[in-house]
Amino acid sequence: MLVVTTNVLEGRKVTRYIGIVSGEAIMGANLFKDLFAGIRDIVGGRSAAYEEELRKAKDIAIAEMSQQAQMMGGNAVIGVDLDYETIGANGSMLMVSASGTAVVLE
């Protein structure tokens, strides 16, 4: 399944637009990751734990969106948009949503 953020693909022709597809992933941040991320924020640097969770959530959302496109008969998703939000009490959960247009490419 080809997944791209662009609306056109050089050298490929869209033969059919199927419709909007989406995928979501909500990941809870655990207490220890929060603690170590807080310490890292104080001393500076990147929070590898949060970066890992963010990558996992993005991969899950894209996989879910791709699966939906495939079930609808598509072989690609174009115009993909990724959105990131924190939700829950004190922003304790991370939500990633992916949406795009399922298409059939020649």
C-alpha cells in the first residue's frame, strides 16, 4: 500500500478515487515514562520514551488507515494528513490520527 502526503504522484495515474479513510491510535503514557521525561525536561535533551510512543502511535494510525483503504478496494492513500493531540486528564494520553483519500493507481 503506497501512502503519501502529496495529492499527485509523478508517473502514476489515479484511475479511481474511492473516498476518505482514517486511522487513529490513542496511547497512554505511564507513570515512569512521565517521571523520566520530566527529569529530562529539567536537565535538557530529548525524551526517547515519548518519541518511541509517538512513533508507535503514528505507525498504528497509518496501518489502520491503510487497512481501511485496502478493504475499500484501494491500492494507495494520497493526501495523507497526520494530527497529534494530547487528551485526558492533564494530557495523559497521546492521540495520533491519520486521514487521506483511498485511490486506485494505474
